[in-house]
Amino acid sequence: MKDGPLCLGARGWRRLALSGRRLHRVGLALAALSVSCCLDAMPPEDDVTPDEVATLEVGTGTFRFEPIETGEALPLIRGAQGGWHIWVAVRVHGVEDDSGSFEVIHYPVDAPDDPVRISHGIRLDPPNIEGFRSYVGWPAIPRDAACAVGGLYRVQVTFRPASGGRLTAERDVLVTAGDIPPPPCEP
């Protein structure tokens, strides 16, 4: 039986193996049944090609990913510790890993010589119905928030999945004062 309802095919088995999720006893039984039904349906490993190219998108948001376009206005947010930041979020597609490292580099577009660079490990949200995984709610803190207001600010994000590789994307955003503006800029 080549096309049974449990037949994952080569790509499905590869995704399942790369997902890092543990199969429980019921899952193992279903996997064994699926393998027995589908062994002759699986193409040789050499014939398996990736379904899609992995992508990374920079956006904003604290509880869900919100896409942004280059030049879009993002407000400064006053944080709990008295500083100001803009919210950065990312979403990836075509990446099986749910963890890796995340680097955010941000700076005024007209002064790229002294960027703020932060890197840390992250765990992405599970994929949504469209296959996107997100990481939301990263505060990008400008060196001088007051002087950032009204300026174009570049936000560059690099995601390195745990299994290797690198995805990079960037957006230039217009920084606005927000609901609680910082004090006036003193150059």
C-alpha cells in the first residue's frame, strides 16, 4: 500500500526526524505502521530535495508577529526600567529547527559606525497553520533614544538555526516618540 493515510513519505520522515520532538508510545506505533505501509513508496534519499527556501522576516510585536515595511513608523516604548526601546520580532519559514541563536544589530542609518549588537539563544514558537515560526518581544534599545526620534533606524537580524546555516534580514524604520516620549535630544 503506497498511499495509505499514515504514509509520510521521505520528506515527512526527514521533517519528523529533524523536528527534535519525542514520539510517545502511540506515536511510535503509528510510525511503525506507516513505515510498513510506505517503504516501497519512499524515493531514494538522493531524490529528496528541499520543498522551499528558508526565509527570515523582521517585524514587530510583543505577543504576535506583525510585519513591517521599510520606512514604517515604530514608536519608542518606555520600559519598566525607565529606558526606551522599539519592539523587534522575527518569523522564519522553511526552517525545521525550533532553536538557535539570534543576533540583533541596530543603529541610525546616517550613523552606522557605532551599532548596538546583541546576541542570545532563542526558542521559536511552534509553526502556525502556514508553517511560520516566530520569536516576538525583543526590545531593541537605542544608545540615545531621545535623539533617535524622527530618525531612520536600521534593524538587522540574523538567525542561526541549531543545525547550522544563517538567515539575515533587515528593515529601516522611522522611530517615533510613542505614548511616553523620551526627554528632548541633547546632541
